[in-house]
Amino acid sequence: MKAIVYTQYGSPDVLEQREIKKPIPADKEILVEVFASSVTTGDIRVRSLNVPRGFKLLTRLMFGIRKPRNPILGIEFSGKVEAVGKQVT
């Protein structure tokens, strides 16, 4: 599957499209086929580390000291449920 990833903090130039392995949902998770997604100011701030003065260290502790822990940004999307974990009702 395709994803836009970033492996370092910085300008939009750090974003790249990659082919990644399709995730398998854990017991209490679902897998959604995404049809549309948004780019929020939060995504931009995390990617560029554009945070208020004094919050840069806290932001790096939360999202990754040297590089991002999760290389895929975004939490707002629409799509359809493709797979469910064993404990999902």
C-alpha cells in the first residue's frame, strides 16, 4: 500500500511517497481503507517542529527525539473498514 512518510523533521521536502507493508489489525483494532485524508496544522507543526517557545523538547519527547517514532502523519480520514481484530464487535 502507498503512504506519505517522513523520516526526519523539516520542511515539506522531507515527505515522500513509499510503498509500505499493509498492517494487520491487532485484537482490538480495525483496518480502514482510506479514501480521503486531510492535512491539519497539527501535522505541519509536528513535521516541522514549529511549536511555541519552550515546547520543542517536550514535542521531541512525545514524537521522537532524533527522528519521528511514527513516520506517517494524520488522524483525520474517511474510508471503509477492511478488516477487524478478533475482539472487535
